[in-house]
Amino acid sequence: MRRLDTITGGADRLRIGSWRGDPSVALLSPTPGITPSSSGLARALDELRARGYRSVLTPALTAIEQPPFAAIGFTVHERLHLLGHDLRRVPEPRAPGTRLRRGRQRDITDVLAVDGLAFDRFWRFDAPGLADARTATPHARFRVATVDGRVVGYHVTGRAGTLGYLQRLAVHPDLHGRGIGTALVGDSLDWCRRKGCASVLVNTQEGNRRALRLYEHLGFRTEPTGLAVLELPLDDGPAR
Ligand SMILES: CC(C)(COP(=O)(O)OP(=O)(O)OC[C@H]1O[C@@H](n2cnc3c(N)ncnc32)[C@H](O)[C@@H]1OP(=O)(O)O)[C@@H](O)C(=O)NCCC(=O)NCCS
């Protein structure tokens, strides 16, 4: 199900694949903790051109991860807020009339349908995108919210050591404002706290006021340095 290939060379370790399955837009991901060299990035771009991609995006990068990409011509596609939670005050993982349960393989179609309604075209998940989110960290929790047996929301939360990551949160637009998002965030934070996390991170688009308000209302604090998705058109020959 995974769609990313790994390019290695020297100390470089970069993953390449399609952005949400789009055959013209590539995703180029550095390995966390490894700063890519300019020659490693140039090699990866050559490979992406050879595969016929027209442009390339990065995942959400921290301020420390961005400079090698900026140095070869990447510019900001979208800025994101990064928020952290200290797990001192965790909301109730409950909403009236809603049940939270483990997400199963047979829920994937319904989960992707909710995701597709909740997010715009650029951000919505396809099946490999959801699989990537669920396997990005050594441990993960995948919970769905149901109303009358129908999947109406979900979260994916990852954990690496004592750091938790709320990777994805979505609620069916017809049911926004009923506390389902709050319950899902409560489940995510409660799981991280039970597993010994010291804090939980989440990111959200700068313009996503509803999600930002929800997270801040539930005790997340915006970190001073945000994240950015970077982009580079691939039509103009090698970026050396
Ligand atoms: C962000 C999102 C998950 C929130 O889900 P939700 O179920 O609407 O969230 P809640 O109902 O718990 O809370 C949303 C608001 O409704 C309010 N609310 C909660 N229960 C309520 C109720 N019974 N009646 C009225 N309002 C209520 C909350 O106080 C909150 O208001 P606030 O934002 O002013 O604080 C949802 O809007 C969504 O799926 N958005 C698109 C995807 C997205 O942005 N995901 C997160 C990006 S990282």
C-alpha cells in the first residue's frame, strides 16, 4: 500500500513518490534528523523529472529542515501552525449520541469518504496517504466516531518515544459543532497520556480557523516557529 521509494547516497536518505496519487505532482520527504545535501536533493529532482513529474512538494517542514530545500529554489506553498499540548488538561473522550471505537480495515472506505468531505482537494487523503499517516510512527492509534453505526469522524495519532502526534482529525461536515471533534481529540490525548507521552504535537493550515480555535480551546499552545510545505516546478531543467 505504501507509495514512497527511498533514494539513498552518502548520508542522504530521501523518500519520493506521488502527492496524493497525482501522477504530475511529486512528494519529496527528508528523513527526520538527516539534513539532505544539495547533491542528494539534485539527484532526487533528476529522478523525479525522469519519472515525468511536473512539480514537487515537500511534507510540512520545520524551520530547521527548510534551508537545504530553499537553497536549491523551493519556495513556500503553504504555511502551517504547529501546536503543542502538555497533557495536563485532557477533554472528555465522549460526545452525546456518538460512539468511539477502534478503526478497522473495513472502515477505510467510509473514513476516506469523511476525509474527502472534510478536507479540500489538496489536503484530502487517498488510501496510501491514510496508510502513510498510520505507519509514520512506531506506534499509532486509529479511532473512528460513529453515530447510529455510521462512521462520521476519525483520528490517527502516532507516538514516538514520549512525543505524540495528532496526525489526522476529521468530522463529517453535516455533524460539525456537536462535540465529536472534541471527543476525538480527547481520545487522542488520553491515549498519549496513558502511554507516557510528555507532550503532543499537531499542525494545521494557517487559514483553518475552526481547527485552530478547537485546538487552542482544548489546551494546545501555538509554537513560535511554524511549519511550511515547500514547492518547486520541475519544468525548467536541473536546479543546480
Ligand atoms: C476541526 C473539526 C475536526 C472539528 O470537529 P467538530 O466535531 O466540529 O468539533 P467540536 O464540535 O468538538 O467543536 C467545534 C466547535 O463547536 C463547539 N461545540 C462543541 N459542542 C457543541 C454543541 N453541542 N453545540 C454547539 N457547539 C458545540 C465547540 O465549542 C467548538 O467551538 P469553538 O471552535 O468555537 O471552540 C472539523 O471542523 C473538521 O473535520 N474540519 C475539517 C478537517 C480539519 O480541519 N481537521 C483538522 C485539521 S488538522
